[in-house]
Amino acid sequence: MIFGKFFRAFRAQLNKVANLFFEADPIAVMQLEVDQATERLKEGRKGLDIYRGLVETVARQVANGKANSSQLESQIKAHLKAGNRDVAGQLALQLQKTQTELAANEQQLQMHEQAYQNNLLKIQQANKDILKVREKIQKYHAELKMSAAEAEIAQLSESFDMNVTTNFGEIESVIQRQIDQNRGRARVAADMSSRGIEQIKAQESAEKAMAEDLLSKYEVQLGLKSPETAPVAEGAKNLGPAIDVKRGG
């Protein structure tokens, strides 16, 4: 009883392992079954060839028996006409024996021929079934590949969901924040760079005016210009209108 339980448990574990392999690659299991059935079919085909040889042997015996019977009948008729009754009687005994063997061979031939036809039909049907199963295997193999690809695509589309609750959504939010920060720093840098521009421009204008005054003085000293044609400095322009001394006196 203990050993019986042990073997049942052991067989259950083997069956469990077999089911794992079966479910892991059912196409391979089906292909193995077809290959084994094909080998059995080949063996059956060989056996059928041998059996057909035996049928042909019996058929040849039947044909020989019929030929012997016809020959003996002709000889018996000829001896009876010639008055050789003793010879005709011996030939009649041979004819009876030949006809008995012929009847047995004909019965055997009919039985073997029927058996051969039945086995031939079974093998032909088995061959058709194997071809159908092979077509199914190809179809299932293609459908399994297609369904696996569809599942991968479906899973991939889910993984690329840009919802904020998914990883891609969170990554996208991080990228957007970084873009906003970069744009913010660029704006601050632009605002900072515009400060002091007016002071710089004013300083450049003042330096240009001072340089122009100095050049005018040098031109007067060198005689290139008369004092009257020399430009009035910006400072003089801001002093207001000049007082006419003669008119005021």
C-alpha cells in the first residue's frame, strides 16, 4: 500500500513535469507525435508491401490451379473419347484434388485481398490525416507567432502610455521641468545682460565728445581751423545765452 502511494505520487510528479514541457512548446510536442506516426506509417507501408507479395503468391497459385483444372478436364474428355477409362479415372482424381486446392486458394485469395484492401485504405487514410495534421501544425505555428507578436505589441503600447501615472509620464514631466528651468535661466541671463547698457552708451558718447573737443583744439593749434570755426563744446552750449556787453553798457 505504501509503495502504491509512492508510485502514484511519483507518477503524478512525472505527469506534472510532462505537462510543463507540453505547455512550454505544444507545437514541438505535436510535431513529435506526427513524426512518430509517420514512422509507424512507414513501417506499415513496408508490411503492406510484404503482405501484397503474399497475396500475389496466392493469386498465382489460383491462376495455376485454374489452368491445371482446365488442362485435366481436356485430358479426361480426350481419354474418354479414346476409350481409356482407367487413365481418365486417374486424371479425374487429380482434377478433384486440384479443384479442392483451387477452392481453398480462391477462398484464401479473397480473404487476403480483402484484408489487403482494408489495410491499404487505412494507410491511405492515415497518410491523409498526417498531411492534415502537418498543415494544422504549420497553421498553429503561424498563429502562435502572430498572437505572440500581437501580445508583444499590445504590451509595448501599454508601456508607451504617456499618462502621468506611468514611468513615461513621470519622465516626460521631468523633461518638461528641465526645459522650463533652462528657459528660465536663459531669460534671467538675457535680463542681466541688458542692465548697464544705457550707462555704457552714455559713457561712450561722453568719451566721443571729449575726443572731438581735443581734436578741434589740436586742429586750431596746427592752423587747420580758425577758432571761429571750431565747434562749441557741449558744456558751453549748456551755459545759456551770451550777454551782449556793448548793448548792456
